[in-house]
Amino acid sequence: MLPESRELCQGHYYGQVSQKGLILFALAGIFWGLPYFFIALALESFSTPSIVFLRTLLGALVLIPYAAATGGLKPALKAWPYVLVFGAVEMIGPWFLITEAEKHISSGLAGLLIATVPFFAVAILAIFLKDRKALRPRPLGGMVIGFAGVATLVGIDTFAGHIEPLYVLMVVLAAMGYAIAPIVANIKLHDVPSAGVIGVSMAIVAIAYSPFSIPRLPGELASASPASLMAVGVLGLVCSAAAFVIFFMLIKEIGPAKATLITYVNTAVALLLGIVFLNEPITIGLIVGIPLITIGLIMAGGREREPELSKA
């Protein structure tokens, strides 16, 4: 997700939300929680490069005309070096890592691990950008508790033989990319409309993956199941193009700070779909780790109130 402002990591979550804002919030949370389930379905017929290629191609075909119509395409093309960097750390790396990892771990676990993005954002702001707000006890404490939850989950389920740490690490690396990309965009692309950045990024990613996917696509498409074909379509049109457009509308309606709270909805949707429709197990690691990760997200995502100055 691409935030439109530095307030994403610094804003308050207080204040009322309109009915339109609540509807957009629900839609954005659902749409961003769907990819993990549909990646699992797509993997039944398609290779990882083909899934990423088709997803970004479909997204670009929708978003580039939208960006052109709203005046966001030309600024994005002018800023193409930074758009390329954004696309690399937001999509080229993460979407390959997540898709490949889901061959070996559950879709629900992948969605849960991606919810660690705020922890990495806090760490990057604190360590590399020396952000004083990120150095405060609450966000730092949330980061520590959240990572402890991930470590507990992975440790318990690895010992029990439910998961292999390598594939967990792949998703964690993807989460790091998701944390870095918005910071790059905020610093280098804050004047470029988001639709242009995402649309051009998706076109770049599709071009990058085309040599690895196009040679095998005819065979994959010919033998693909209806469920996998549907999944690829949903990934490109709903989970990428529509999800970004709705998220931009949500930011405009309620602000970037409140919009980040869809992280909680994303995780719930991913876990629920995996458990109900893919029969993914509820492991001891999940039972122990989820509460710690949730507490960490709440602490890392909020902001401590500024101390009031004495009027004496």
C-alpha cells in the first residue's frame, strides 16, 4: 500500500468516521486480505512468475488509463527512476516471495506475517531516519512485542513440524519490502499522484517478469482450472487495481493514519478464508502468537499523545 503522507506513521487515530469512510474501510480491508487466499488457488495451475506477471499486467491495464484520465501518468513517467525503485521493493521482490512461500506455508500464516509491516516501518524510522516519534517507548515496545509474537509462533510451529522457517523468512522479507516502499515514496514521490506511481510500477513489474512467464503461459493457460483462472483475474483486477483505487479513496475520506488500521481486517480475512475454505489448521503457534502480534500492532500503530505544556 502506498501512503500519501508521512502522517501514515505519525498521525492520530482519533475522531469520527463518516458512513462512506466506514464502507470504504471495510472494502479496503477485505480487498487487501483476499490476495493470500487467491494466490493459493492460482498456484494450483500457474507458476510464481506467471502469477506475478498476470496480476501486474491486469492491474496496469486498469490503473494506467485511470492515472492518465486523472493527470497522474505524466508525473509518474517523469519520476520513473524512483517509481522503478518503489516497484522493486513493493512488488518485484515481495510478490515473488509471498507467492513462492505459499507453496509451503498456509495463506493465513502469510497474511499474518505481512501484518508485521508496521513493526519494520517503526524500526526503519527509528534506526535509519532517526525519527524521534518512532523512538518513543510505545511504538518501540509494540515492535518488540510483535516480533516476540512472530518468533513464538514460528518457534512453536517449527518444533511441532507445521512450518519450515525458510518460507516464513521469505514472507518476512516481503514485509520488509512493504515497509521500505512507502518510505521511499514519501521521500521521493510525495508530489506524484499515487495512481500513476502504482500503474507505472505494475507495468514495469509485468515487463520484468515477462521473460520468465510468457514462454510457459500458453501451456499453463490451456491446462488451468476454472478456479485458478478466476483467482488470477481476482488478483489483478480486485486485489491490485481495485484495492489500490479504494485505498486512495479511503485515504482521502478519513486520512492516511486511520486508513492503516485496515491491517487488522486484512489479517482476519486472510486467516478466516484459509481456515474455512482451504482447511488450513489452527496451530498452537497461531494461538499463542496472534495475541502478541495484535498487541504489538496496536502499540506500534498508535501514537503517544504529546505532553501538554504548562500554562503557569
